[in-house]
Amino acid sequence: MTALILNLSPTIELTDEQFFQLCQNNRDLRLERTAEGELIIMPPTGWESGNRNSRLTQRLGNWADVDGTGLAFDSSTGFKLPNGANRSPDASWVSRERLEALNPDPAKFLPLAPDFAVELRSASDSLKTVQQKMQEYIDNGVRLGWLINPQNQQVEIYRPGQEVEVLQSPTSLSGEDVLPGFILDLAQILS
């Protein structure tokens, strides 16, 4: 199954509140919205992708609990990016400092780009589409992004102002200066 894209413009222009309510009223659907206002209905993943994503989120969350400088989020968390898009990375992290300065409503989407975002390519994901999403994250303030691609046994690392770095079959990834001390063991995630 592939994602469905609904182009509502110019017939329907959803406000942020209307989009939020649409998501709340359809909790069984995973919805995203592009900067152009298109609605993306993401299909559920297969069990293998679900298990890989669970491990990814668990490992990031475990590190965040010990580190204490920020919060980790799973794929059900919505972010309102500066360009107007509403996105939900497969896993993400935001520093406590940024959260406290913003003091966002915990029942709403976070009105910022995370510091760190990960997309785990599932079998139904178009590589080009996920790469564009990763670039959108970086263009909107994400400081470090990983595109984990089990199909090609690759990881693409995205950083602001730099070319994408492609690693072939890495066994682990470093959180660099964004997530100091975080080393993601890719066992059972990439392979």
C-alpha cells in the first residue's frame, strides 16, 4: 500500500485547528499535510517495519531518559514545521530548553521542527519521497536527520549546509553534537 495524497486546494483550505481536529476525529489514520496544503494519508506499515520502528523509538527513548536534556517522540507525534507542513517523523527528539522556552500546549502538535528526526523507509515508501521529506526537515531547522533504508542496507545522514552522507551497511550511528553520547545500534533495525 502506498500513501494517498489529496489535493484540497483551492476548494478547501484547512486552518491549523481544522487539520488538528481532522486528525483527532480520525485517529486510526496517520495524516500529514504538506506546505502546499495537500493531505497525505499514510498506510499502516507491515509487521517488519513496525518492529524495526519500535526498536528505533525504544533505543532513542532509553537514551533520552538517561541523558535528560530533551524528550524523544514516536511516529504519532505531529510537528508544525515553519514552512506550514505538518509532519510526523518515525522518531524524533527535541531539547528541553526549546520546549520550555516555547511552552507549547501538550495536547496539540508541536509548533516547531525537532532537533533530530529519523525516517525508517518501509517497503511501500518511495525513496525519493522520503529523501524529499528529510530535506524538508533540514530546511525547516532539524539539526540532524537519518534516513534508514533497510531495502538498500544504507543510511543517509542529513545535516544543515552539508551534502547528504550515505553509509553502506553501518552497524551503528552517532548522535554527534545534537545527541551527545547517543549511539544507535542498528541491529534488528537496518538488517
